[in-house]
Amino acid sequence: MQNRPGNPKGRTYYKRKTCRFCEDKNIKIDYKNTGMLQSFITERGKMLPRRITGTCSRHQRELTVEIKRARIMALLPFTVHE
């Protein structure tokens, strides 16, 4: 790995992920929109953290509430039975 000028220790910097809900104000977080909520859940049924999805803390809290509502209404699974 080559050192870039202005990057003395050779560290690689990544572009910070931005919140898709802050960028597009028209997207509503709703428990009935399971297709959108599915992208914030793993195959095993776990919620993905902020550092992976890139959502801000405010929208991550809203997502958590809506995912839990969708689980209670049986629109999303709690876990995957194998």
C-alpha cells in the first residue's frame, strides 16, 4: 500500500455514510412499508446498527420503533426458525 501525499501514516479514509431519510424528506418510516424496513434487518431477523446503515440517531430510533411495531403485527419476523 502506497502512502499518499498528505496522508503520512498511510491510513485509508472512507466517505461517511449519510442518512437516507435526512437526504430525501419524502421517505416516511412506517411499519406497513415492510419492503423498506426489510433493508434494515439481517436475514436472521436482527436490526442493523447505525454504523452499518448510516442512518442518523433520530431516524434510527424511529426505525427501531417501526420495526418493533411491524414484528408485533406479524409483518416482519422476530427470528428465523431453522
